[in-house]
Amino acid sequence: MQSFIHYFLHFGFPIILAYLFFRENWKRVALILLTTMLVDIDHLFANPIFDSNRCSFGFHIFHTYYATGVYILLLFLKRPYNIIGLGLLLHMVTDFIDCLFMYNACSSCLESAPAKGLLKSISNLLF
């Protein structure tokens, strides 16, 4: 279920958002939102590149709190930058939700996660 939710939020949800809120240009907006998936290029700089027990939020350079702050600032710029910011923020929220799933399934997996404190706080609020 975690994988389905993760990939739906990365690929399906942006298309639905584009259609619901940007109906006149929904295909273009959907393409921009999906293109923000390229933010995952920072996974190539990690060793190992893929680790199923690693929380990417806070770990990879484009998934940090600072980067997320920049993505929030993009929301206040003109199109297409605000749409790019929206896509990047959706990506961060999706990865954070994935980390919450991981944290609740295996709390020891996140002992060294940079976002451990935030994950613990949010998890305590929700569960």
C-alpha cells in the first residue's frame, strides 16, 4: 500500500490537481508538475544510490529544509515558477509521507534520518 500511495502522489495526484485547478492549460501544468520529479536526480549523489530504508526527506541535497524553503518562495513568483514550486513541494510532501510510513513500520530504520525529530512529532500527532 505504501508504494501505491507514494507513486500515486508522485504521478497521479499532480495530473488530477492540474485538471481540477488549471483546466484551461491542464496538460501543460501537468507536464510541469511531473517534470519536477527530476528533483530526484540528487539521489544519484548518495551512496548507495537506492536504499529502501532511507528517508529521502532531509537526506538528499534537493530534499533538505533549505531547498524546501526555496520551493515555498517559488510559489510567490509568476507562472511557470509558481507551478514548479508547487510540484516541488508536492514532491517533498510525498517523500515526507513515505518517511512517515517507514517510521511507523520500522522506527530503528530512521535513527540517523535528518528529519527524525519532525517525523517523530508528526507521527505522534497523527497516530
